[in-house]
Amino acid sequence: MVTTKQQEPTRTTSLLLASCLVLCDTFTLSHQVYSWAVGKGESEKESVRSGNNNYDNGGFELSESKLPIDWGREHAFGDMNEDNVADASRCCASCGIADVDDIKLMECAECDLVRYCSDECRQDHKSQHGEDCKKRAAQLHDELLFKQPESSHLGDCPICCIPLPLDSKFVQICCGKLICNGCAHANKMREEEASLDPSCPICQESLMKFTPDELEKFVTKRIKMNDPLMIRHKGVERAQKGDYESSFECFTKAAELGNAEAHYQLAVLYRDGHGVEKDKQKEIHHLELAAIGGHPFARYDLGCEEWDNNDWDNNDNAERALKHWIISAALGDDSPIEFMMEMSEEGYVSKDDLAAALRAHQAAVDAAKSVQREAAEEYKRAAELRDEILFKQPESSHRGDCPICCLPLQLDKEKSTMSCCCSKVICNGCNFANQVREMEMRLKMSCPFCREPPPLTKVAVDKQRMKRIEVNDPVAMWREGIEQFKKGDYSSAFRYFTKAAELGNVDAHFMLATMYLDGHGVEKDDKKRIHHTEVAAIGGHPDARCNLAYYEERTGNLKRAARHLIIAATQGSDESIKFLMHGFKKGFVSKDDLAAALRAHQAAVEETKSPQREAAEECGFQRSFLK
């Protein structure tokens, strides 16, 4: 029996086998071709070459000179769709050459339907593929655009690993991290309980050194490290100052680094024409990129655009708008819920779509909840109520008005005296006028308010003061506390100040804050010091306002510091004006705020002037024994 030697596969064999594999979904090989392909014998090979064997599909004859590549290109890849994308990736859509050996195919730049072996094939096939390419590219774009993001663009808190809420977050300048209000509040409470200086809960960097200059250094450092969050932060600062061109550059760079919020800010600039020309196409482009990145507000704006451009004959845009709003609601945004509820009442939104949006929104809100965040919200509400009281402009300073001329008392205590007989503080102008009247009419000296003769010795003054203390006079208690404080009897002074403060004396609160600051008669306690300073400031004490401003500047709360100083300036404080000038040079007080404060300060000073007070000042009048 004569056996034939098994033949080695040739180049033609490789091409034939690759072509057969590509077309295997369209037709099957006969048993003879399969036998030849695995090298069963020379006789089967010759039989195939002679054309005696036909394929089952149409009797197509196979030969070396005519490979079935043209047939495959025409029939297998003539009408591309999503089902045969896998086949298209195996050979060139133009010439049909397979992706084997050293032949590497390139994908279409716009879609994933076809691949090409060269740029010439890409150009030759452009006319045939153009319409399918646009259709598939639009389909791929919508698949990406309407894919539900795993979380919002803010991501998760790096400490508690819970999704960050859209409305409550803190930016740590030192490390460029976003943390939730719950973790920030828990860290703050821990520091206060342990009497620690404020520090970053992420990198433990001390916040006490965050002066305006240090803040700027940290921001610049993070920007040099290509931190997109800090670059966007700088862009927001420049936009607030009206420098839209610089903010556009910052937003562009941050967007290139993948910051979704920067894309949203760019869309706003293109919409409003700030720093750039208005461009609807670019606005939509950046809104889409922000929405893909998980930005719920960009998603809501896109839904509004689709809704406004809807063709009510087929409602294609309305369906896209609803998709956007449902995705936005699933990220925790309230805006689409409110709008969809309005449209549902008018019959434009179905109950099912509204119900789906409500469920998704509630799930997102619940996912962002925690015990620490609820505690932080309660603390925040209490702080907001306290701030409403704290930053309310007092009607006058803590000194009030002179009970005789009814003009505001000057802040300089040397320009007024307190009558120990009735504990009334009277301006030097009224005291001087009363003394002139007594001299002209040759009357005995008396209190210009209660007409009691004044005590002429210190013993009599002290006796009269103790008499007022017995009837719970807070002014007399405060004055006695001052006397004890000067003697070094801090325990007695603290006792008098505490009782006077309980009765509403603002000066007593200020002195208690001083004692808690210096540790005189009590242990140093910053929390109690701040409390009494705030109560004194609410009562109209300008020096307490300035102290709060110093504290806020030291802890980096520059806006709060400026607000305190402006209020103090409105009460006529000279110290606040000096501090505001310092803040203007440092950059945390604007030119307009400084100008407004200067005008308010001058108005407060003018209100305290009168001819009697000017005459008393010219004569150097001072009735020190009545103090």
C-alpha cells in the first residue's frame, strides 16, 4: 500500500483558511475541503484544485487564482450592522484582506463597525460607509451619553466612603480633597473636645497657619501639580472678580484633566458669552461631557434643551429630555423632580416616568445619608440661626444713647461719665451744660439726670455703688467687677461680671471673654471666650467685633472677618477701619466694601457730634469723681 507524504501548508493555504474562517457564518466547507485543510492527503488536495468539489452555498468553485475574498466583502460586509461587528474586525472592509500574520487593521475613526488595512482603503470605502458610520457614531454617542453614571461627578467622601451630597461638601486647600460635612463636623468636634488646633482630616495639615498668603501658596502649589480641583477653584475665584478670560483658561485646563465641573463652567461661559463668544454648539458639547462625567446640573440643562427643541409630532426630543431628567434625579438633583411634577400635572410626563424618577431620586438621597451628616446638618442649622443674630447690624453701639440729649454716646469712655447715684452714663456735653447752668444760677452740684447730689469721696462712691448692686443693677455690678479686677481679686471680679452678664450687661460679657483668654481667675477656655465675645458683639460691642474678626482671620474665615469689621465700622470703631485697610491690602476686603465701611464709619462719628459736646471738649471738661 502506497502512502502519500503529508504536505506542509503554503501561503495560499493560510489565505484560504483565513478566508474560510471569515465566511464561516455564510457558508460551510465541504468534507473534502476540510480533509485537505488538515492535510489528509495529496489526492484530496488535487481534487479540490481541479474544482470537482462545490460548496453547499451556490456551488462556488475554489481555486488558487480566485479566492473568495471579493464574495466575502460584497455579501458578508456589504450591509454593516451591530450583529456582524465582530466579523468586520477580522478583515479590511475595503479590500477584504484578513487580520493575520503581519497585517494589522485600523479601526474606523468614528465607529466600531469596520476596520481598514491602510488609509487608501479607508478613503476608497468612505462613500459606501459614510451613512452607516454616521448612524453608528450617533448610536455610540447616545449609548455613552445616556448611560447611568455610577455616582455624581463629586464621587465618594475619601473618609467615610459614602457618596458626597450635592449641596454639602468641603474643599481641603492643603490636599485638594473633597470631604463631606459629616466627616468635617466629626473632626471639628474631636478637636474641640481634645483642645486641639484645627487641622485637615485627610493630611492632618494644621489650619492655624492658613493666612491669606499661606492659602495662596497652597493653591499655587496644587496648581503646579496639575490638580484639576484647585485649577477649577482658581478659575471660579477669577470669574467672581470678573476676569473671565483667565477663568476660561483655568476651566479649559481643568477640563482637559477630566474635571466635570470645569466642563460645566465652560458651558456657562459659552452660554453667557463671558470671556468668549456665545456658542451654542460648544455649550452643548461641554454640557454633554459634564453630564457623562456625572454632573447632575449639566444633565438637567441638557434635558431642558431637548424639551425646548422638541418636535411635538413625534416627541423624539421629549423622550431624550425625560431620559436626562431621570438620570439627573438618580444622581440626587431636585430640579428635574420639580419640573417633571409640573409637567405631569399638565399631562406631558407619564405617571410611570415620574414614579421612576422619584424612586431613583430617593435612592440617591438615602445613599448619601449618615449619622454624622445628620448631626452636621443640625449643627449647621443652629449655626445659621446664630449667624443671623450674630451678623445682624445693631441699631447702636453697646453704650446706647445719652439719656438727656438722646444722641449716641461716643465709644471713647473718657467723653462720658457714669453717675453712681443712678448708674446712668451721660455724655460730657450734657454734664458740661448742666455745670454751666448750675454756675450761672448759683445752684448746688447735682446729677444731671436724677438731681441727686454727687458723692464727693471714694468711700461715698463705693457705698452708693453697693446700694445699686443690692437692687441688681447690672451696670453697678460691672463697675464693681472692674474695681476688683484692678485690685487683682479676679475671683470676685469674675463673680460680679458673671452676674452682670446674666442680667444682660454687654461690657460684662466682654470682660468675661478677656478673663477666659488670659486665664485670670479661671482656666483658659477658647470655647467660652468665643461665646462671650459673640454675645458682646451681638449686644453692639465694636471691640468684641474686632476680636472676632482677628479670630476669623486667624482660622482662615476671611469673609466672616470682613463682615465683622464692616459692622464694627458702622458703629464708629476706629480700630475696625485700620483692620479693614489691612484686609484690603491682603485682598480679602474689596474696594467697594472698604468704601462703604468708610462712609458708614463717618456717618456714625457725625451722629455723636453736638455743640455741647464740642464745647465740653474745647474746655477739657471731665467730671471724673462721678465715675
